[in-house]
Amino acid sequence: MTEVPVDVGFPSRRKMKKSIKYTKLLVVGLILGIVLIILLAATIDYVDLGYAAVIYDPLSHEIISVVYGPAYFIKMPWQFKKVVWLKVEAVDMFKNPPRDYPAVMALTKDGAEVQVDITVRYQVVQSDTAIKELVKRYPDLMFEENAIVPIVREEVRNIIAKYTLTEIIEKREKVRLEIINATESRLISDPTLKGCIKIIDVAVRNIDIPSDVKKAIEEKLAAQQEALAAEYRKKKLLIEANATALAKIIAAKAEAEARIIAALAEANATLIRAEAQKKAIILIISAYNSTEYALIQQYIAALEKVAEKGGLIIVVPQGQGVPVLITPPQQSTKSSPSSGS
């Protein structure tokens, strides 16, 4: 007789083996999926607008590429990126917030302490060569803190040290322009920034002097303003006095000229009348071949003249003499000095 093997009592063992196999496959697949996701996340990256992503390979110690945003890009998982800001950046060095750094403290030639508020605007040059060079020179991208700010402080202090406090106050605009020109020139020519950074502008916002000096200047200015006001009032009074005197002089001159003109007119009229009388006498004498009628005409003219003024004395000589007409002198309203004696 042949024996037939019979499976008795262990049907679930096979199912368990299959279940374990499927579980292992699922775990492996899950792990592979997670690894794939991690690899994809490490491989696909994004850079935003206004930035540049510098891809660096630590194995070859080289910069692989520069990607400008906004853009997605692919890199190897072991490679990493450095993000460079490409927009215009402003460095504010002010005494009071808001600010990026404190104001520049500097000593004048005579030892006074001043504070200079200054702003530097710059921009990273947008080219692969410039960005790669900047990252090589400053791998941590701390060029603002390690180069720009120290250069600005040094140049401001060098310029302020050339002037006394009084000169800085009196030549503030000259000092301001000198600081701007020196700072721009130094930043542009700095070997670690040259070709990588473009300086937009440098602006000196304020040169703050010590408070006690400021108070003394304000008092001095107030005194000067008061002195100017007093001088103005003095000049105004002098001008008004001169104007009054000039007006009187002009009026007196005009009156004198008027009198002269009237006197000249009277003299001319007298001459004209005398000339007319002369011609009349000549005509009478020539007409009558005698001077008697001429004398009569003169008497008549004299009578007309006396009649206008009033008062007439006629002196008649004895015999055949010619009567004489005498106009009495007008009595003065004021008595003469001899009248009282």
C-alpha cells in the first residue's frame, strides 16, 4: 500500500509567510519612496525674484552655475546653494533708529566729537563672473559687514579729522561733499569689492555736533539776529530821516528856483515896459518935435500907477516950473531901532 501524505492542521502558516513577504515588500517600497522623495526634494530647488542662486559642489570645490530668479533648477543632492540679493541695498548708519548700524563717531582736529549720519546704496553686479567672484571672496556673503561698513567709517573719520569743529560748522557743505567723494572712490577701488559691487550713491544725512556747542551756536545766532534787527531799524530810521531831509531840500530848492524864475520874469517885464516907454517917448518927441508931450505922457502913466497903490504928493514949483509927482514911501509895520530913542 502506498502512503498518501495528508496536510493536517497547519493551513495558516503559509498565509503568514505570504503576509510577511508582502509586508517586507511594502516596507521596502515605502522606504524607497521616501528616499526618492528626499532625493527629489534635494535635487529640485527654487530661487525667488531679485535673487541669484549660486550652486556649489563641495566635492570638486567649484561653483557649478548661477541661476537667476524666479526659476526652478536641478542640482545634485550633495550640492548646496548660496542665495545672493540682487536688488538695490541701502546701508543706513544713523544716530537714531530705524537704522542698520549706529552713526559714525569721529573726532575733529581739535578733539571735539561729532556723529555723522550716512547712507550708502549699492547693488551686486548681475553677471555670472561678478557673482562667482564675490562668493569666492566672501563665502559667507558678509561683505557688507566686513567691507562696506568699515570702509565708510574709516573714510568719514579721516575727513572729519582734517577739520576743526568751527571749520566743520562753517564749511558743512564742503565737508559733506568731501566725505561723499572719498567714500565713493574708496568703495569703488577696493580690491575685494571691485567689479562685484556697484555703488549707486552715498548721502551724508547729518553732521551732529555736541549739544553744548549747538546751544552756544543757537545763542550766538539769536544774538546775531537781534543785532541784525537793530541794525535794520537803525538803517530804516536813517533812511527815513534822509528822505525827510531830502524832501525838504528839494522843496526849498524848488521854492528858491520859483522865486528866481519869478524875479527873472519881473525883471524881464520891467525891461520890456521900460523899452516900451522909451519907444513911446521917442515916438511922441518925433511926432510933436517936443519933449513936453512926452513929459505929460509920463505924468499920466505915473498917475495911473499911483492910483493903483493910493497916495500921491504933487509938488508945484513957483513960476513956470513943471509939477513934480512924488509917491510917498510905505510905512513899515515894524518900527526901526531909532524910532524908540
